[in-house]
Amino acid sequence: MALGDLERSVMDLLWDRPGPHTANEVRDTLAGDLAVTTVLTVLSRLEKKGLVQRDGGRRPHRYGAVSSREDHTVGLLNEVLGSVPDRQAVLARFLGGIGPDEAAAVRRLLED
């Protein structure tokens, strides 16, 4: 699931600074002049997408990432690979475009 620029910024913040955060804390950490209502809207959308969890037990509500950045990326890769008829062709092109260090890491992972 693709993220907009502001959604990506919020998720990056939540991934980089684990733990629950209020909308005001998110707004204060992000660059720019955002209204807290804008941040709340983005957090609500991310919650509907299943990326953010709201701790509604106290006020103000606190928000945290449901999964790690790596798990989210794996989900995106699986989504893309599941939507193409020739997965091997896509994987071959992807692997053909990585550098030698990454190729060595892939080899090590496959051997384990």
C-alpha cells in the first residue's frame, strides 16, 4: 500500500522513535507548519490502513506503528510480487540491479 508524502513522514517518525506518541508530539517533531488536526487526520488514515495503532485508554490518544519498517516493506514486496504473472522475471530483474555487496548478502541469506 502506497503512502503519501506526509503519511511516509509520519510513519518514518513512528518507526525511528518507537513507542506511542501524541499527535502534538508528532507535529512538533515533523518539519513544517502543520496543524494538529492535519496530523490527526493522517494518523486516522494510517490507522484505517492498519499501519498505526491508537492507544485510546487515555487522553490525549497516543499512536504507534503496528509493525516495523522492514515488515511493512516485506508486505509491499509480497503485494507487488503477488500481482504479477511472472514472479521469476520480476525477481531476476530486481536481483540484476543490485550491487555486489547486496548480492553477496542475498547469497548468504539463501544459504542459511
